[in-house]
Amino acid sequence: MTELAWIDLALTSARPQAMGALLRYFRNLDLAEEAFQEACLRALKNWPEKGPPRDPAAWLIFVGRNSGIDQVRKRAKHQPLPPEEVLSDLEDTESDLADRLDGAHYRDDILRLLFVCCHPDLPATQQIALALRIVSGLSVRQIAKAFLVSEAAMEQRITRAKAKVGAAGIPFETPDAVARAERLGLVAAMIYLVFNEGYSAGAPERADTPFCAEAIRLARLLLTLFPSEPEIMGLTALLLLQHSRLDARFDADGQIVLLEDQDRSLWDRALIDEALVLIDKAIRHRTPGALQIQAAIAALHARATTAAETDWLQIDLLYQTLERLQPSPVVRLNRAVAVSKRSGPEAALALVEPLAEKLSGYFYFHGLRGGLLKQLGRYSEAHEAFDRAIALATTPAEAAHIRQHLDCVQREMAAAEK
Amino acid sequence: MLYAVLCYDCESEINAWSKELDDKVMADLGAVNQRYAEAGKLGPVARLMPTTAAVTVRKGATDDIIMDGPFAETKEQFLGFFVLEAATLDEAITFARELSAANPANGTYEIRPLQFFNPGVPIT
């Protein structure tokens, strides 16, 4: 690894802790970001010469805090900066001091940093963009590219999100157990959003966006901070399981390959094994949660060596548990898939039909409904459902997949007419 | 003489590696291993899963204490390890508790699943 690449990795991995501490000092996202940027610039200058500090995060916090304070003073009094030597000659004793100052807080610092990104006033896309910019340190260009918008538009979106967060006030009191659990839940949901943005990007050329890997890194970070939270184990396991199928999800032409048709030898065993251990760990706590159950469902798919060996009975039961915990038409729709495998298309269709009103704008509703009708030989109704699905497809791969179904239905209809 | 060579690094940095970098590091390490394996000198090689997958078993006043996460104290030293094939985490925990019961000292047993394992060549 080149020196620059090494420093870049050290800065990336220290970022959440350092940004979290700087946000606590300055109580302002922009100021904390500027201070961190300045500390990074100095690291790039200092570390190659003097060697890496023992604790990069503590070093960055110390240098960032000093440079941030200078900025504040400079703006307040319009006075020149103090000489560089005063700040840049940092010894390990000072790093230790910064470490002591911050060690006690660092868990809540990082949680707060993640928490400000999931403010309820922010739409999902802004939460995702803000987290990737502030916590992960992805460049605006990288984020813009993944969202298929211009850099300027993304810059504006992030600026607006920061303004909204700032206006709402960042919570600086140390949270009590209840507030911490609430924050943790919201942060877990936000990390899942980040993952899904990458996962549902749809085509392999967009699947290489760093969102999925980044979400997994954030989930692992959260689990390091809260090692006994079964839902965070569930979240991490769920993301690992979804990500393990990355290489199998698209064919050479970029078309979607359905779970049941995927080449399971392409699944990443290391990620699956890690997820299975996390699920085992979570189960020991005996406090089921929505993320744990979703992970357990994904694990049943991962454990099946072939699609035919999938334990649909268990999956149906897990979806029923999930429905009790978190009733939603989308969960019911997913359960219908398990039911169709267990009891056939008719039983599944009976579950799906009552969802028509709530899910009329949902691609997967029409896709699944069309599929079930097709299995039942009700081709003209299937055709209609697929037509609706294709109109709601958000990626070319989704549309192409439905197109295949439509072609098949049309062939059957033509054959029936003869 | 047999030697164990242990690898230490900052996990949050390793977690920030791209898949390409991780694969390359494993391949480069594998090339070094290969030479020693061909000379009949290399025993088992293992890479542990992230510490987030760890569970730690410690003796308590009345019963064993089983904690999520890795062993975090620094006043103890790393003394030895076992590699066990277990179908479930609970089975591994049972094994660790038996070890703990058989050991009069108050040591801790950290259970870390393996991400990569190469049994190596027979060595004496």
C-alpha cells in the first residue's frame, strides 16, 4: 500500500469518532467538518514525516479542536492565526490527553453524529446523503453519481439537510437509556436506508457504488459501540446476507437474476458465515425484533444449498411473527411469496388481493400479482398486472424482467387463441 | 520448535478496506504461506472474523458470565488457543465453559469464529 493510501484509510476509519467529538465541542456541523478537514490536511503533511500517531482519532480530535477554536476566534475578532508551530508540533502526551478527554464520550459522540443524520424532518434521500457525507466522508461527487444527480444539485441537497438539522438543534445532553434506545433504532433504520439505496440501484454498473459496503461498515461500527444489542446484530447480519449475493444478482447482460435462479456458488460464504454467527448471538438474548427476524428469513435462504431446499414453512412462520411485530402490507406481500411456495398460487393470491388499494403504486405488488395470476393460467389479468408493474419499474433491469413475463404471457394467450 | 505467529492490527481500518484490497492482501499472504507449506513447515493458518462476531466466557461468582464482544482487558496476556468445529455458537460456548471449569485459574475464553482456515501440512 502506498503511504497516501494508508493515511487515507486511517483518516476514513478515524472519521466517525473524530467528527463525533468535534461536533460535541463545536455544536455545529459545518464548524466540526471544517475542523476535521483542517486536521486531515495537517495529517497529510505531518504523518509522512513523523510517522503515524499511535491513535489517529485522538490526534485528529486534538488538532481539529485547536484549528476549529482558531477559526472561531479569527471570525470573532478578525485577528491573525497564531503561528503554525504552536499547533502542529504534537507529541504523544498531548494525544493521550485528547484520548482521556474523549474516551468516556466516544460511544455517545458517534451515536449523536449518526443520529443527527436521521432527523425525522429529512426525507430518506437526504438522510442517506448526509450520513454518507458527514459520517462516512464520501465525496459529494461520489454521492451525486450514485443518486444520478449533478454534483451541484447534491451539494445543495446536503447543504439544505445540514441547515435543517442545525435549525432543529442538535441534542447534546447525554441520552438516558430510553432515549439512547430510540436513537439506536432510528440510526439502524437510517443505515438500512443507505444499504438499500445501494442494493436497489439495480444494475451491476451501479452496484459498485460504495453504499452497501459503507452501510455494513457503519453497522459493524454501531455493533462495536453497542455489542449487546440484538437488533444491531440483526441489522448487521441482514446487510451481510443481502450483500453476500451481490455477484449472483445480475447476469452477464446486467439482467436481474431472481433469488431462486441464482448460482449459489457465487454467494460470498465468508459474509454468510459471519451473519449466521451474529444471528446465533442475537437469539441468545431472546428479545426478537424486526431486524432479527428479517435476518433470520434471509439466513434461511442462505442456508438452502438449492432453491428447492428452501424452508418455506419456517419463512412463512417468521413472516407471521414479523407481521405481529410490525404489521405492514409490504410484509404481507413478502409472506405471500412464502405461501405461494408452500400452498400454491391460489392461497397466495388470496393474501395479495386485499392489498390492492394500499400497494397500488408498488412495483413488486403488481409483479407478484401478475406472477401468481400467470401460474393460475389467468393470462389476461396477468397481462394487465404486468403492464402496471412495468409502468412502475424504476430501473431498466426491473423493466426488462417484467418484459420477459409479458412476452411469456402473450405467447400463452396467442397459443390459447389458436 | 513450533512457533505461533499472531497478527494484530486496527480493525476499523481493515473494515474500511475495499474487497479488492482485502483479496489482494489475502493473496499476497497466501503466497508467503505457500513457500513455507511447500517446505513442510507451515501448520494451520486462520483469519478470525471481526470482533463484532465474538462472545466471551468468564468465570463469575456463581455462574459463568457470557458477554457479547471480544475480550477487552489488557492486563492479561494471550496464552493459547483451540480450534473447534461446532454446528452452533451454543456448542462453542459449551466447549469454552468446559475448558473454564477444567482450568483452576480465572482466565477468560474469547470465542471468535474463523473467517478463513487452512489446516496446513502435517508438521512435528
